[in-house]
Amino acid sequence: MYKLIIGGVVLGIIFFFVYRMYLGNERFSGQKNSTKIINNNIDLGLYKITSPKYVHFQIVNNNANDLKVEKIIPDCDCYSVVANKKLITPNDTLVVTAKYDAYPGPFLKKIHIYFENDKTPLLLFFKGKVITD
């Protein structure tokens, strides 16, 4: 069982680096209209289970038009996600906050953000390792 969990974490980390290598911080590299993620990979490092951790992502609308957040989907129910607004005007910034209720061991979490009229989600990642005393 433990090998399966470690294998899943390793696979998630590999996926993250491949994603980052090909797409970088820009959502649609090379397109005129784009959404720029200021910090799409946050490393919380090692920490003890004492209280929930909060992670803040910033996304800038570089489009000429408004962007409407359709839905935000976390990859598991061990954390919650909220956004500071649903409508992002041009050159405005969306702040997405995740609250992670920690479980012992390494983790890599992914948040899917869907915008209106866009089938491809924007992906945000956060990772770390929770230790017990």
C-alpha cells in the first residue's frame, strides 16, 4: 500500500514537471489572449500537523475581454478552494486560496479552474510533506 502511495506521488511530480516544462507559467503559450499564472506551483516544504495550511495563487487576465470563472475543482476533498471574484476584467488579478487540512506524508495537489467558454482547465499545484513530531 505504501509503495502505491509513493508511486502516485512520484507520478504526480513527474506530471507537474512535464506540464511546467511545456506550458511554463503562461496558460496558452504563443497565443495573443492569455492568462498568466504568477505562481502556479507552491512548495510548502516540510511542516508539522498543527493547523491547516493556506496557499494563495494569483492569476492575471491578459485577455482583451473579461474572463468569468465557471467552476473551480480541487482534485480531492482534503482541501477547500475559494476565489476572491468570479469576473476578472482585463489586466485584473484573481486570487485563489486553498485551505489544506494536512495528512501525514508527502502530497501534491492540483486545482482545476474552468473559465466560461473554455473547455481546457487552468491547473494550479501545491506540494509539501507533512511530518508528525
